[in-house]
Amino acid sequence: MKELSPSERSQIVEAIKAMGEGIRWKADSAERHLQKRIARGHLPTTATMEDYEHVIHSVLQDKSAQVFRYWYNRKPYLTLVTAVQSKQWLVMFSYDGLMETAFIIERPEQYLNKPGFEEIGTLSEVQHEL
């Protein structure tokens, strides 16, 4: 597991906990993200926001989910990746608990090796280290 300062680890755990208690989307972005996931075949055409958020919650609760820090424009985001119904789902949100996106990644090894991604460890490891 990547070495983190106690304060950063605490920030990460608190952000994950906040997301688990209620997903907060950027203004006017939730429905757009849902429609994009449906259009890309990540969710069935009948999927609702409740269905989409259920997948997100599944990722946030999976103790074996891989946790990454993703840097974009010098700002860190948390990214969790795990299998949901045999598809690899990525969930990304800010440290202040604001949802960025959630989608299926076809080639996780390739996608997560892009610049900006830093592997931290599993969700279980991150939560256990506190």
C-alpha cells in the first residue's frame, strides 16, 4: 500500500464515507451522466438514477475495490475500481465528496496506467490503516 500521511488517509476515508452516505453530484450533471452510461451500454435503457447510484454504492462498499488517487490540473480525486456484475466499474469523486463520474472500463490495466493515476491500495487496507 502507498504511504500516506495520517491526515491524507483520514481525508480519503472521510470522503469515501461521505459518498456512501449520499452521492452528491455537480449541479445538473447527474441526469447527463446517467444518459451517457445508457448510451454507451454501461446501463440498460430502462436504468434509473437509483439503479446508477446502486452500482456506485456497490463499488464504494466493496472492501476489495482498488483505491487510486487521480491528479487532474493539480487537484486530487479519489478513484475506486472493482467488478460489479462481472464488469469493471470506476467511480471518481473529489476529496470533498462531490461525484465526478462512474463508468465501465474495458481495459483497467491499460486505463489505470495512464499518467495521473497513483494506486493507494484496497479499500480494506485504506480503512484498516486508520
